[in-house]
Amino acid sequence: MPPDETIFPVSTKAHADLYRMLPGIDELLRHPALVTEVARHGQAIVVVAARSVLDQLRAAITTGTLDERSMPAVLDGIPPAISREIAKRLAVSLRPVINASGVILHTNLGRAPLSAAALDHVREVSSTYSNLEFNLDTGERSKRDVHADRLFARLLSAGREVASVVVNNNAAAVMLALNSLAEGGEVIVSRGELVEIGGSFRIPDVMSKSQAILREVGTTNRTRISDYKKAINDRTRLLLRVHRSNFQIVGFTEQPSLEDLVKLGRERGIPVMEDLGSGAFFDLGRVGVEGEPTVSRSLRAGVDIVTYSGDKLLGGPQAGIISGDPALVARIRSNPMFRALRVDKMIYAALEATLLAYVREDYGSIPALQFLRVSPEELRARAIALKQQLESAGGISVDAVPCATAIGGGAAPGATVPSFALSVEVAGKSADGLASELRRGDPPIVGRIEEDRLLLDLRTVWPGQDRQVAEAILGLSRK
Ligand SMILES: *Cc1c(COP(=O)(O)O)cnc(C)c1O
């Protein structure tokens, strides 16, 4: 018996033979299918994908799942396996989903979809050079702020001069404003407004990171103007009002009016700042949602500085906007932190086009507002049409049911707009299971579960997506 046979077990020798049957990278790169892949995607990704497929095959040989008999078929399958691996590695991770969750401004689903005009303007401005910071009249350097500032000034006509600057998001707007106006000094806030907005935006933490000292006044449910008065001292820099966003205080409650807060601020020479969160430019009372303040309303009440998001009720790109008294906005603008928080030309382009839609009162062109405005009757008709289309499919039971859509983004907490949903049931499958199947489909569909039923709320689904929703539901019974 040759010595090596006693040292190596028989199976190992067999493995070595199988390994030797695998092609090398150079040989694979000469295969016509992979020559095409290299021409299309470059050699580097093809080599990486080929190594990955070969590694998987070696692992299968080692574990014994691949034997000599299956080898010929496996070898033929290597080039297509490499092509699949290339496709997987080149696939995007960020992709569109159908939002049937019933939350119009869903932070996890990217909040406000952009309007067609916003997207066109982004493409137009960003695919080439632009006058982002260049004055075409004088040929001199200018500020990027001008593109949005002029439109905000027009839209926020509050009977006074208003200046605005744009930063990365509202969290940045709040931090920058607090740091610029109150660094080292005290900021008075009602205990009823020390909220956490979700994620990690907590007013007390933001305050300390802004180097301002939080001075809490009042109680969780009741704060009076006299509480603010008593807390004012020579270190007070700001009176802050915070929109409670995703949270409501009901029952025995009291909060001074904005007008009273502004009056106190004026008397003592202390600016009033309001973190509005959603920052509506559109009066939600028009769609039956009461109590959500608009940016104009706060400025008219005399608030010196308001901060709000670009991608909540405004319906534009992710941004944080600081609007108010020009002298204070100039102070905020001159903070060196501004440079670190400012936004790119794409955001200005999307914002400018979105604001122009407001100037033209073309609310229907802004998707978030359009989703808010669509009538329940129209949604009901679409839900019934889908139900009729799906009725004949075996194993699935689809119903058109009235439901309530939340606005989201912290706007009008607790308020909903009446909507219609498809309630979907498939024999032998749980609501959770169905939701998961739809999420993993193409395109992914995100629904919600209510009382053990899967609901697909049509308010945030484009009419043009109804067909895809129907196909996905039909697919549920086939799996
Ligand atoms: C949403 C919100 C924020 C944070 O805004 P982002 O745009 O998410 O950074 C801050 N304050 C309030 C009151 C909010 O509702």
C-alpha cells in the first residue's frame, strides 16, 4: 500500500480529484458568456463573482454535497452561476416600494415622495454646472441661500420681513439655531414639550449638545405664562416652544398662547423660537385635519425663529428650514457650524421646484399633499374595483374596507383622514406571513396589520400601482 493512502483518508483523495476538476479563473474568463460579462461590467467584478462561485463549489465538495456524478452538470452551470452572482453584486439596495401602510409621511419609507417638477429640476441643475453660488448679473460669488430664500419670503408673507436658511434636516436646524442664539445661556421650555421625536432626537439632549442650558418650567400637563416669567433671568437667551409631534396631552391641560409667549419675549427682549416639526405651508383644515399649525401662523403671531422639515408636510426633499427675523437668521447663518450642515445643489433644486408649486397653488402636483387630498369616495371606488378583479381567484379573500390613514412625520398627532383599504386573507396563511411575502416581492409592498388582518391602505398608493398590487395579491395564493 503506498504510504500516502495510509496518511490521507480515501475521501480526501476523492475531494482533491474533484477540486482539480474545477476550472481556473483564467479558463473561465475565456468562456464566451463571461467574455460578454467582462465587456459589460469590467473584469474586476467578474473575477470577484467567479471566485465566490468557485469558493461555494469547493465548500460543497468539502462537505460532501457535491460528488463525482453531479460534477459535469455543475461545471456546465458555473458561467450562469457567475452571471447571477454578478447581477446580485451589482443590484441596488435602495429601491422603490409601494406604500400601503396608511402613513403618508413614513420616515422609514423616505417620507415625502418628490414631485415630477422637483425631479426634473434636480436632473436639469445637477447634471451640469449651475449658478449655485454665482451671481450671473455681476459675475461675482453669491450665496446658495438666495434660491430658496426668495420663495420662502414670498410664501411666508407674514406682514413682516422673513429670511430663511436651509440645512440638512430639522434636527440640524434646531441644533444650529439653539447653538447660534443660546450657547452658554439658558433656554426656557415647558415640561410638557420635552419630547422625543423618534430615533434619538430628544429635546434635552439636543439642548446640551447645542451648548445651551435647558430651563424647564411648568408641569407635564399645565404650563402658564407666569411660569416662563418667573424663570427669566439675565442668563436667559431664548423662549422655546416645541411641537409635540407624535404625542398629545389631553384632559386638564394649559399652555400659553404663542401671542402671550411673544408678548413676554418682547417685553424682556428675549427671542422666541418654535420648533414646528412638520412645518405646514398648506392649511390642513382644508382636508378636515384640525390643529396643525402652519409656518405662516407662527410667524404672524410674532415668533422670531421657526424651524421645520422639508420632507414632512412641505412635501419636498429632506431638509431643515430656519425662517424668521432677518437679523437672527443672519446670526444663525454666520455660525461656522452652518458650513457643516448646509445642503447640496440637488436639495436646493428640489426645494425650489416644490416651493414654486406652492406659489402657483398647484397643490395637486406635490405627492404628499395629493395623497392627503384624494377623496375617500375615489379610494373606495378603486378598492371595490380591485376586490372585483380579485374575487374570482381561488384561495384568496379580498374585501374593500373603510380605514384611517395617519399623516405621520409628527404632524397633527392622533389625527387621521378617512381612507379605504383592501383587507386580504389567504386560506392557511397568517396576516404576518402575507405581509412578509408582500414585503419581499418585486416591487415590495408595505401594508399594515390591524386586528389580525392584512390591510393595504390605498391612500398612499398611486392609482397606476393598483395593477401591481393586484398581481402581488394573486401571487400570494400561488406560493
Ligand atoms: C420631525 C421633527 C424633528 C426632526 O426633524 P427631521 O427633519 O427628522 O430632522 C424635530 N422636531 C420636531 C417637532 C419634529 O416633528
